[in-house]
Amino acid sequence: MFSLTTLRSSAAASSHTVRLFSSATAARPLVSIFPQHQNCLLGPQTSSTQITVRNATKKAGGSSNNGRDSAGRRLGIKVWPGRMANAGSIIVRQRGKKFLCGDNVGMGNDHTLFALAAGVVKMEKSVKNKKRNIVHIVAEA
């Protein structure tokens, strides 16, 4: 009944051309083979029918899930050993207890170490845990 005779691609128009031929001479309608033309009846065919389907010439752009970052938290030692610290000044900002508080040093809710008295900062390694440092303030006389 039907024969698919031509399937060609035109580079200039970026399209495909399909020709349908009917060998039947009976007057009955032909249904399109393309899903977007299901409601379209082609009618009785005695000659060729040409349907052109265009393809996209640009690839669709996707969306990215990256591209966000948060600002640094400015953690670390703020007053180094041997330097003067005023009462209430922040000595170390940290997450967790890498630095422990010693003499004249207090610890805040976010583990920030601050000076309770004015003096010189002194740091020493913990005897129990070598990864921990103990921070002291040697009060000025």
C-alpha cells in the first residue's frame, strides 16, 4: 500500500523530507505517520505528498546547580603569643576546642577565647593532648 521512498536531510534548511506514495487507487483517506499530524487526513493519494519537519539549530541551554559559596568565617588566632591583649579582647576565634582557656582567659558560647584581664598572651601545648593548646594571659604587674 505505502512505500517510503525518500528520506533526505537538507543542510541549508536543517530539515528532513519524507515522501509518501500510495499504490492503491481506491478513494480512502491516508493517515499521517507523524504524531504531530495525527488529526490531519491526507485524502486519497495518487501523487507524492511532501512533509517537511524542521529540527532545532541551537542546543537547549541547561541550568547549573553550582555558583553559590559562603563567605569565610575569619577564624584563627587574633592576638599572637608575646603580644599585649586588653581585657575583653578576642584572642582566638575557633570551631570546637582546639585552643583551651588557661589563666585569665574565658570561653564564649561559640568557643571564642577572650582575655579576662589585660596582659601578655602565652600559649603552651596540652600535656594530655598534643593537638590542643592552652592559652594564658600573664597579667601585667
